[in-house]
Amino acid sequence: MKFSTQDLTYIKRCFELADKGRGFVSPNPFVGTVIVKDGSIIGEGWHKNFGGAHAEVIAVESSNEEIKGATLYCNLEPCCHFNKQTPPCVPLIISKEISRVVISNLDPNPNVNGNGVKQLRKAGIRVDTGILEDEGKEVNKFYFKYVIEKVPYITIKIAQSIDGKISADKDVQTWLTGEDSVKYVHQLRDRYDAVLVGANTIKVDDPRLTVREVKGRDPIRIIIDGDLSVSPDSNIIKLTGDEKTWIFTSENSHQEKIEQFEKLGIKIFQLPADKKKLDLDGILKELGKESITSLLVEGGRQIFSQFISQELFDEIVILQSPKILGKGISAFETNGIKKLKIKKTERLGEDLKIVLVDRQ
Amino acid sequence: MKFSTQDLTYIKRCFELADKGRGFVSPNPFVGTVIVKDGSIIGEGWHKNFGGAHAEVIAVESSNEEIKGATLYCNLEPCCHFNKQTPPCVPLIISKEISRVVISNLDPNPNVNGNGVKQLRKAGIRVDTGILEDEGKEVNKFYFKYVIEKVPYITIKIAQSIDGKISADKDVQTWLTGEDSVKYVHQLRDRYDAVLVGANTIKVDDPRLTVREVKGRDPIRIIIDGDLSVSPDSNIIKLTGDEKTWIFTSENSHQEKIEQFEKLGIKIFQLPADKKKLDLDGILKELGKESITSLLVEGGRQIFSQFISQELFDEIVILQSPKILGKGISAFETNGIKKLKIKKTERLGEDLKIVLVDRQ
């Protein structure tokens, strides 16, 4: 199928609109809709928050013109199922007598997955699918993973020196990257449902894991802390009030300390543990149940090593500093060679961002 | 000074022409010349081999038109001194009544360094200097270093995994990079006067260090081997006949083995050594005396560590493979943090090339 330049322009506008929902609609997908008639956009919308109106509905409502005979562009297949918070979009599109629908991706949700398109076609509407399919999947990479596997899309973020070190010595904080990389990390936090670190990172770096360098909303902050050893005086624990700090700990952790943390507004998850080491699969399933569709893993070495050796990642983002540390601690240690694929590189001020994905 | 679009076009052509001399003119600079009259190129030339005619002379001779009144473009200031193999170019330019000369860089050679320009101006010729000055310096970066410091321009080339390892274990050869990177390394060898490795790399990898994957000429192959422990059965030693293998060893090495190697056509340099460790500065000065203006350091770990910790490099080229080794040997170990600057990045097939230089 060949799409026209106009089709490409309008579907890209859908991607832009979809992106505005990022950070607010989880576990729903990012969806943008454009309605076009006689070569002009007569309606636009995007899915703004979980449980709120769908992009298609907002686009229809935004229009002051006669929609009959128009073309509707949408990055994701319109929904057709009822077991959710809002009525399905397909009947609305049919009732408005829209004549053509252009879609990037079918909705991988088993409740939809082609059925929306089928119903539209049955109603005599021309439906063209697959326009900028890869770009559409990139926009909704969190959703595509989550809706099938019920666990979050995982990005491991590592800031390292040219010689692959994350710090000059054990348990020492070493600043490697420049201003632009720091901003980028805050942008990432704004876009992910949750960020995750190990207890040792809290002890050594004492981070807040909030979004400060850019405008944005804070993600859920997750700490893996088998024996609940994090200090109540840590910056992250002192961030009370927003109920956004979650700690995963062993079922054997002291009840007293658990209660102390819970009083501070920390949410505690207790899991079975083998020698205080928590099972990552168990944590990810738990996060899935909590509607966390995307997870940014920020360290440290033990956490990186566990996620990478268990191949629990969708993307690794290396923030490559132009510094030489000469000696020190590597970001992770694993067994066996693993081949990845460089998906993207980008200069971030003095640093270099390298995005790696599975070789497939 | 503002230069016209035409000026930029013609000086870029000079860079292209200059580049054709690469690999053949050392220790001379790379020089290209274009002669332009009435908006057309009427003569072109480049310096083709050491001791041969200069680019300006070849350009003048290549022209069938009347040169009087033309503009001569040259990436490097024309020479004006006599203590060398060919007569100076400045008198030729004056005698041909060229009316304007456009130059990227003054010749840093203390015998020229502005004197060429002065003589041209004294003869009434308009001379404009500094066009694409940085690009010109990049073309002649080997020469700019060598002519002042009398030691070669040093590029350290490291192929490493995402986690900064060069091999999975000590004394084990690990193939990390893909086809395009291998080709690039052969291109580098073709462009450098010499390549250098330590004796351990010969033992573990048994490389030939020749140019095979691309069309080109072989560089001088230098081995640092304090106790002359390299086997006569090594591939590199068996490459007899071209007289291009040089070994730097201690003055205490066995005379018998030295003679054995010399019979095979190997050139042996004996230097004072502290516990069989040779002084790199001494080696570089010796290479300078041998007119080696550019040196590609190819490893291994001990050699990298020595060059980097003594800050004996102008450029580090990282060939970043998308593989994870998980554990293994780092490319080098040094003391203290060193800040570099990313000069350039480029995709080489599956790999990523990162060029680093001093922060300045």
C-alpha cells in the first residue's frame, strides 16, 4: 500500500498529539487523532489521562465542521470493546459517517487486535493500516510490551566513562556526565512510569530520583532493598507526601521498620527472598499489576548486573562521558557474551548517548 | 576576512588533491593546488611523493592556458626556502605573474612560517590566508605536529565492547568488531606512516598489520619488545622482503637473536631499558629521526596503558562494538581521571567509531 504525502503529514501529527499524553495515560496507549476534510484539519485530539475520553472522541468533539465524509487519522486502531472505562470509538466513527480511516498500528490488545478495523470495514468505511508502522510502534513501545506481557518495558540507563567505568572506586560517587546528560535523565524520568535503584545506590549517591532539571511530573520511585537497610534520613525517604516511593523487600524484613516506613508514606512490597536477594521476575509482575508500563533502571552495579544477566531489558541507554577513569568499577558484571544492536546515537553536549536493543 | 563561495569550493578541491599524497610524501605535508582564471580551473596539482615536485609546480605545469593574472589556491603556504630537495615555489608564482594567492594555513615550518606570504606580497601579489583554517589543519595534522615537535602524531585505536573490555580474558583474542570496522582499520594503516604493537599482542593475536581489506600501501610495522621475546615464526616476522618490520628492544637483548632477526630483514633498534621496559619518549624521538610523522598504536593493554598514562597521544579512536563481554580485560589501566573531548562520531556498520582528543 502506498500512502500519500498528506497521509504521512497527518499521521506524524497524530504521533505528536499522542506524545502529549506521555506520563499521564498509563497503562493505556498514547493515541493522537486528526480529522481531515477537503485538505484541512477540522478536528484534533489526544488521549489525555487514564480513564478519560479517547483521542478519537476528543477529535470529533473538537470539530465545528460537518464530519461526514472526512478522513480520520489515528496512530492506533480505534477500540471496539466494552469492558473498560469509556465507550468504544468504532461505533462513534461509524455514526459520524467518516468515509476513510488511516491507522499506523493494529492494537495488540487481544480484545481489539484487528476487530476495530473489521467493524469499520463492515460498515463500508475504507480503512488503510500500516502507515509509518515502525514509528507508531516506537511511540507506543511501552504499551506494546505491557499489553502482551503484563510487565513494564525496561530501559537500563548507564552513565559511564570511555573505559566503561561507573565510578572511580567501590561505593564512591563519581560524577561523569555533563549538564545536557543530566537534563536528559530528568526528561526520561518524566516519561517513564517508574524509576528503579538498588539500596546501595541510595546509600552511596543519596538521590531523589525526581524531575527537577526539566518541567515534568515525578515518576514512581522504586528501591530494591532485600533487608530494608535504607536509612529513614535518605533524601528519597524524606520526600514524603506524594506517596511515590515504593520499596521491595524480603518477607523476612523487620515488621517494626516496615511500619516506620509505612508511616512515612512509603509503600512496602514484601516478596520471598533467597538470601535476601529478591526475584526480579516477581518484582516486575508486581509492577505490572500496579499498572507500571515502563521502568527506568538507574543502578547501581548489582542491579545492572542482575537485570542484564537475566536479560530483563528492552533497551540499554549508555551516556558515554569523554572522561577516562583509568581504573574503577564497571557498570555491571555478567557471564557470557551478548550481542546487541545500536539503535541510535546522539550527542548530548560533551557526552554521547548510545541506545542499544536486542539483536532480534 | 570574508571568502566567496568560489574561494571555498576551490580550497576544498585543494584538500581533495592534497589527500592523494597521503602515505607517500612523509615527512612532507599534504599539499594540493588549484589555479583558477575567469571562473575556470586551468591547472591542478598535488604533492605526490617525498622529494618530488611540489603541488604548485605541478599545477603550473599542468596548465595549457596563460597563467598571468590567475588566482592560485593552495591549502598550505607556498615554500620559500632552499635547504631542501626541490627549488622554492614562491619565485615560480611571482615569475608567472599570478595576481592572487589564497591559502588555508601558514606553513608551521620555522623556515617558512609567514615568509612565503611576505615575499608574495612584496612582489605585489594579493594574498588571503586563513580560509577553512581548521579543515586545513586537520588535513595536515601529522605535519603540524611533526614539523614542530619532531615526533609523530599518535592515534591510539581501541576496539572494545559496550562494557569497555578488549578481551574476554587475559591473553585471549576476542573478536569484537564487524566487517566495516576491520576495513576502517586497514584504511587507517594505509594512511599512517607506521603502526605499533607490543610483543604480547604478537603472541596472542599474531597479526600481520598489513593493509589487506582495502587498496593501499603497507605501513611500517613497529613492535615494542623489551627482551626480544617475539617468535621468529610469528606472521609478522615471516613477512620478510619488504623491510617494513622494526623492533625496538633493550640494549641488553641477546646479540644472537638480534642477528637472527636482522638476517630476516627486520630492523632492530636498541634502547636503554629500565627492567626491560623501554622509554616511550626515546622510541618516539627515534621514530621522528626516521621521518615517521604518524603512528597508529594498535595495542595491547600494556601499550595502551603506557601511552595513555604518559599522555602520549593526539587522538584516541574507540571502535565501539555493540557486544557485552560481561567480564574481561579493560583496554588500559591508568591513574587519575583524564577529561577528553569527543571530536567526532560515526557509524561503522554494526559498530560505532568515537574519536576523542585532548580537552585543550
